[in-house]
Amino acid sequence: MSEMRFSKSNDVLGTTNRGNPAESSLCTLCRADCQGKCETFMSSLVGRALIYPRSFGIVTAGANNTTHVGVSYNSLRIQGRAYGAHGLAPGLSSDPDDCTFPNVSLETSFGREIKTKARMPIMTGALGSTIIAQKYWDSFAIGAALVGVPVVIGENVVGVDRQSVISKGKVTKAPELERRVESYTRYNGDYGAIIIQVNVEDTRNGVIEYIAEKYGNQCIIELKWGQGAKDIGGEIQVHSIEYAKFLKNRGYIVDPDPETEWVQTAFEKGAITSFARHSRLGATNLSKVDQVREDFMKSVDYLRSLGLQRISLKTGAYGMEELAMAIKFATDAKLDLLTIDGAGGGTGMSPWNMMQSWGVPSINLHAKAYEYASILAASGQQVVDMSFAGGFALEDHIFKALALGAPFTKLVCMGRAIMIPGFLGTNIEGALHPDRREKIHGNWDQLPKTVKDLGSSPEEIFAGYYDVEERVGKEEMKNIPYGAIAFWTMADKLACGMQQMMAGARKFSMDKISRSDLFSGNRETALETGIPHVAEANDETAKKILAS
């Protein structure tokens, strides 16, 4: 039995989950119209103020996370150190005036031949053909661009777009894809990147060739093996039978079949109200590892023949064989990034019991990823840069994931956690500006108390408002969605929290984070991760001190 770190209410921070909190601290079911107020919701408004206990001056606060049962990221703890300073930027010294947490650099980079820089070590999850990704894209993308972190356009975006033009495996028009790329590239500058994911249907429809011709190395192309939410292809739900027929004609599996007479009758009578569009499984015609390797290398070679030099791979919560294949093949192919997604995550529509029951939990998968990467590194190979995904929301999650996979892990991929500020900011904008509400898909007619308590204007509500204004200028602020301001505000809280944890560990740059910055809260976690138990970490050194 695993004891959860998170209860529904956190009296210290003054936050409350609407539903039952998952390992990530987010509700298991996160609603776009939620009125609050979980930690991520409030972080999107007040930013770094939420790092500290509320009601300063009249309270004392003590941690309630003293017992660790079961294996999870919450059963890892971060080591602090009482001396030293590692990774200070040029021009800084070990003087205490320089060794302050604001001087911690969160900048990172990934890639083999072409380095992609990020201002902090996070990236978005794949935001693809789901309606929620389409509705709130500008908030997600512009927020990520302003922060300077990569954003992922998920699979099927071209295929489900009614306005795209596809004929005989060739795309000649893809307005939704173009809109998404433009939203991000307008603001990202030298940091971050657009990563565009492709699957079986995208390949058949000629999406790869379209991307190569229109964007070239402006984008990173991502091959997809799977995700942490399910072991089948992606799906969306649609409520129009005409749209369902359109999707079937685009080459997708649609369930139930909208062209079947009985289904049409059932839909007309109201017995059937929606259809599920599914993507196909890949590699079904391959039965041996050598065949998978050969097919994968051919795919990479083909992408490079089109001039696409920046390539990544996304894999899901499969078992150890597939994990080893992903790390080895991505390393041999000299890919720029490998994202490894543990079980339980997901940003779209996944079968609930499949999400509950399939695959390898994140911490087990990521611990083995480090082990396998270390084996390759020991043989002299330059291991592919990695990103860990699967249920991350808070700054300690980011630190722990980076440390668990160090030195191979460069980023942490966050799905639902960085969608919440997009929802929240959009709802606030719609409530304050009713004339925009329908266009931006706002869900509120008026501000709820959770927001009113902070103010009645964006300048009052968002702690990060003036930071964003400083970044883009007063004139450009009118073009920035409130959801992007909320994204910035939450990212600032995560960044500040990361800086404080790194300073406490005496690590002032990302490349100095290591597995020695962690210990395990219980012996089962120590066994599974290889991270020493709290009573054993540095025990040998401690005894030498006693004997000196």
C-alpha cells in the first residue's frame, strides 16, 4: 500500500484539490472549467508566493511528509549540503554574496549536432489532435515560447483538420499546423523549439514531406512509439457523424463505423452520441528486434534525406526490452532527444482502466533508463539526450527526475500540469472580456472567489503580468493570451523552487545535478532505483569523519 504524499487539502499553502489527487498532486480528472484551487492552479496566479506557507507572521509550519511507503518519486528525497559550491557561472566566486539561489542557472540544452537551448529544463507534453489542445493552443504555445522551453505538436493535427488538403499521400495545405507553428515561433527567439510528432497516419498522409518542405530544420521531427497513458494509438472523441465520416475517409479507424447503416440509424435516434477516432499501431509487420532496428534506421535515414537533421523519439511505458531498444537505437542513430514516458500520464482521451493498469510506472522505467544508458556510456558511446515524462507537476518532481537520470536527462516533459494555466488564464480572460469568451473558449461567466480574492484586473490577478510586459513590451501585451501569462507565472514559481533546491544542494548549474543529490525514503525505493537509503547515503564518509 503506497501512502500518498498529497491529500485533498493543504492547509499550509491554502490549496485544495477538487477531485482526488494523483501522485503528481493534480486531480486524477482535471477539468478545463475548474474554479480551483489546487497548487498548480494557484501557482498560475500568484507564482512564487506559493512556495512558502501562508499567513506569514502568525503561523509556524511543519512538514507532514515524514513517512514514505511504497515506490514513487515522492519516496525520493533531496539531499542538502552544508558546504561547497559547484557550477557557478563565470565571474561568480564562492563568496557567500555570489552563492545565492537567484544565481542558480536553469539553462539547459539538448541535441547531437545542433544544440537546442532552453531557459529552464522543462518541455510540454504532446498536444495533438484533441479538441482541448486545439482550443487552448495559443495559451500553451505562447506561454512556452515566452518562457523559452520546447513545445510539442502531437500526432494527427493535419489529418483531423477539415481545412487541410491531402491528396494521394501529399499535403498541400495544413492551416491548423501552420497556425500552431506560427503562434510559438513569433515569441520564442533563440530558446526552445517546435517539436512535431508523426505517427502511421501522418506518414501515410505525407505530413513528414510537408514539414520538411515548409519548415526544414526550424522544427524537430518526432517519431512516436507510444505514450505513458496507453499501449494503443491515439484517439479522440467526436460528436458529429459527418466529421466521423470525414475522419474515416482520411484513413483513420472510427468506432463505431459511421458508414454502417445501423450505426447511422442509432445515431439519428440518439442511441449513439459519439464516435472514437483511433490511430493504428506501428511495427505490426515486424517480429524480431533486428527488424525493428532496421526499420527504425531506415525511417531516420529517410528523414535526413529530406533535410530534417533534428530528430527525436517518443516512447511509452513498455517493458525493458523496448526501453533498451529505444535508448540503443536512438543513440546509434544519433538522435537529438529521447522522451521516455512512464505509466499513468496522458493529456487527451485514454481508456481509463488501461491507463490504470498497463505499463511500467515512471520511477521504475526511469531508473532502468539510467542503468541502460550507463551501460552504453561505459562502452564509450555518446548516449542520446533524454527527457523523462509521466506525472510531473512540481519543482521537486523536476529536480528528482533530472537527478535520477543524470547526466543523461536534460529535460522533464510535463503534460497536464502546464495545461492548467492555459485553461485558467483563458477562463479569466473570458470572464473579464465577455466579447472574447466564445472565441477563446472561456468557461466562466464571472470570476470565482478563488480569483476575486486576488483582484479584478489581469495586472492584479497575475503575479507575472509585469514580467511578461517587460519581456514583450506594453504595446504587444494586447496580443498575449491571459493563459500565456498564467503559464509564465507558474513557470516562474517552478523556476524559483528549482533554484532554491539546487542552491541547497550546492549545485548552481544544471550539469552539476547528479544522483548523489538524492536519497531514498524507504529501502524498497532504494532497491528499485539504486539511490541509497537515507541512513546509508554518505554513511562511509560520515564514519571516516568520526574516526579522524
